Amino acid sequence: MKQNSELRAQARQVLSGSWGMAVIATLVYMAIVGLIGIIPLVNSIGILLSLPLGWGMMILFLNLYRGDKISIEPMFDGFKDYLRILGTEVLVYVYAFLWSLLLIIPGIVKAYSYGMTYYILKDNPELSFNAAIEKSMSMMDGKKMKLFLLDLSFIGWHILCLITCGIGFLWLVPYVYTAHAAFYEDIKEETVVIEA
């Protein structure tokens, strides 16, 4: 497996030359989610709209990592297969919540074990709900701490974003999503080798 520093370097390399569109995509996403949150009539069903959008953002940067040009369109791909995407995402949140009722730490550990579910949904259109979650748990076996440490390595950037009144998140979000895509591709490759 690659070191987290290598994954971050790969993410920066992939984003090189695409930062402008990455920032625009993030701005569009944040604007939509923000509007969903402030419009009273929409707020009650906002989660039904924001979850597939969040999935679309992850896929947008996975596509970029795989060599596609960045565009806004993949952000809305979650609505093309709405019930499968939404149903699986809701199940992930329910499972993580139920585990967190035991104690906070088990909830966090389980959330990381479900961390590849969204990418698996993209690559395996025949899978949904528990099947995608179980595949993520299998892929993340022994790798949850590595992903946690990857996320932890961005803590300094999060602090800088707060200092800039949140403006820095327009650059941090693409960076984190692309690093997560690099992590997924790395462990997917390792999983394929082990299964072979």
C-alpha cells in the first residue's frame, strides 16, 4: 500500500491544472446544499436531496483521479440511480448511528469501515444496500486506521480554512476527495490482487 504522503501527492498532481473547475464544482455543491438548508419548505426533505449530491461529489473527483476532465455533471449522477444510492447511504448512516449508541469510538470505527461504500456503488452497479456495505467492510479490513490517519493529516488545512472564514474549504474539499479517491484505487488494486 502507498504511504499517505504519496496519496496526498497524487491528489495534488491530479488536481494540478484542474483547480479552477474543482473550486467551481465545490462552490456549486456548497451553494446547493446551503440553499437546501435555508429554504423552510425544502429543509424537511433536504437530506433526500443532499445525500445523492454528496455521493456525486465523491464520484466527480474519483472520475478526475481516473483521468476524466472535471465537470459539474457527475455531481448529479446520484439522481440517475436515486433509490439505490439514497437507500444505501441512509443504511450507512443508520448503521453508523446505531454503533455510536454503544460508544462514540465504535461508531467512528464502523463509519470508517463503511468508507468505501460510495465508490463501490459507482464501480458495481449491480450492488446496493448491504452488499455494497459488506464489500466496503471487507476492503477496509485492516485499513481503517490508515484512512483515519489520512483524514487526520488534513487537520492543519482545516484550521487554515477556519482562519479564512471558510473560503479555504473551496480548495480543501477537492483535495480531500481526490486523496480519498487515490486511497480507494490503491486498496481496490490490493484487494483484486489478494482475491486473484
